[in-house]
Amino acid sequence: MGTTSGAVWGRAEQQDFRGRVRGTLLGAAVGDALGGPADALSLAEIRAAHGPGGLLDLAPGAGRRGTVTHHTQLTLFTVDGLIRAQVRRDTGAWHPPTDLHRAYLRWAATQRDWGPDERREDDGWLAREEWLYARREPTRALLLGLGDARMGTLEAPKNPGELGPEAVARSAPFGLLVGWEPQLVVQLAVECAAQTHGHPLACLAAGAYAAIVHALARGEALDGAVHQALTLLAVRPGHQPVSDALRHALGAVRQGLPTPARVEELAGDGTADGLLAASVYCALVGEDVRHGLCLAVNQSGPSAAAGALTGGLLGALHGETALSPAWIAELEGRPTILELADDYAMELTQGPALHGPASSSPAWLRRYPR
């Protein structure tokens, strides 16, 4: 399933990469938290509830401001699964989709159980974070896709008719595998999307999003990252709707000042390709991160997914320091997100020092059991 590069990371490169990993995960979570309270509302209802300018700040959701939805929960378990895959690689058992599936099943357990089961030592530390056991309106496709032990594959996907954006919204961490070849990043995201959202459109949208994040994490500009994703998509059967959506987003940038109507037109029926296009557009035209996120969530479609996707792009592009400190301060689970982000950056830049043949850290292997 691919390989990491043997490049040696300098200190400045490590710091830049860690800032982009933090930015991606925090940005996606903040966008999710911003859009969550508007998720089931039309634009008119959003304005009636929050004023004529719409939703411009964090609003109460699930009891307080700054709470996240299942999009953030699953994104964190994506990171956990990717770290576990890297650690398990030492054993010769190298099949990342299986490790991701196990991670998603750990998430599914949080939606059924009252709290962590301390007897399951192989769950690792993330599954013992009690705040993740809150049930935040997971979709039927997620619960069905992860409702038994069978792993969906491209040959036999779960929910083969499902077009929703949930698999895309958990796929930013694949793009942070900067040592991987881009086509392998796309392949992994596509395969893991099929575990819950088996329609080719949803799978390819997840692959395209991961490809864009991958280019951003390596320092590319956003429009260039989208063009790279289009090139990677072009060789894949059934890519046309996703490619057309991305081209539509690029074209919309030149059509005057951004409006909610344009965001809604791109988002369409709230399918994976439409939400991908809307998020790319909002990230491209936003004057800053805050403006881009507000554009994404003030529309009648799935606001939490649009916010999460846009926040992941802007965080990967600009790093954590571009995010609103006031929003980060109120973000649910912020310590966990930061800890996981730093672990991911450390694994990807210094993994051999943590669990290589020459040395290993018992504490790391307790956190991420093989």
C-alpha cells in the first residue's frame, strides 16, 4: 500500500509540518463546531436565529459553544488508525485499510457504550477519552457501515448507494502523509471511504480531498493543489462528476463577490462532490480563515461538513497560527486534538526513533498498540 520517503527532516521542516498538522485538525474541528448548530437549518432560518449577517461566531450546540460533531470524532480516529498502521508496519503486517477499519470500529463503540472499557488495553489512549463518547447525530450510513465487523472494500463496499459527505469529512489526515506518493494517498482515502460510503462519487471525492490536503501540506498553493487533484482523478473510472465539481469551484472564483447563493449552488444537494466543491470555493475566496469558514456554514446544506472541509483546507494551507484564537479557546476536545496532532507529526517525521529496530519507546507502544 505505499511507502514513506527516506528524507531526513530538518528542524525548521518539522516545525512547519507540525504547524500544518495542527492547523488541519484544529481547522477542521473549528469549522465543524461553527457549522454544527446550523446543520439542519435553511439560510433563512440561520439568519432568523443569528441575525441578518448569519452565523458569524460559535453558537451553542449540544449544550455549549464549541462542541464538535461526528465529523471531528471520526477524523481523530482516522489519525489514530494511521499512526497504528505505521507502528504495525514493523511487524510486517502492512495493510493500512485494515488498521483504519479497526480505528473506525473503535469510534463505533463510542457511539454504543457509556464510556471507555479499561479492560481493552489494545484500544490505545484515544478510545479512553471520555468526551468522545458523546453521540453527535451520526448518520445512518456511518452506523450501518460500521455496525458489524465486515470491512467494506472497493470490490464489496458498504452502502454502495451512499453519496453523503461524511467519508470526505474524515479524510484530511490521509493528506498529511506527506512522505507518500500522491496517487497512493488517493488510493488509501478511496479504499477507506468505501467502508461506509460505497458510491464511487463519495469515494473519489474523499480521494480528491486527501490529494488537495496532501499538496497543501507540502507547501503548494490551493489552486495548484486542486489542479494536481484533477490530474490524479483523471485516470480513475467515474471521476467526471467530481472533476466537474472541482472545475466548477475554480470557475466560480472569477464570478464576482462570494455570496451564500453561490455556495449553495456549488453544494447542490449536499452530496460529497458538491460539498467538496463548496469547501474549495470558500477556501479560495475567503479573505481570511474566519471569513472562509463563515461563508462555508451560512448556507442551507450540511453546514458542519462544509465547515469541517473548509477548515481542513485552510488549516493545511496556513497552519495553526492563522486560526482564530478565540474559537480555538472554546473548542471542545482541544487538548486531545493537539496531543493527537503532535503525535501524528512525530510519528511521520521520527517514527523509526519511536519503534524502529534500533530502539523503541514502550510508552509509545502503549499509546498505539500493535
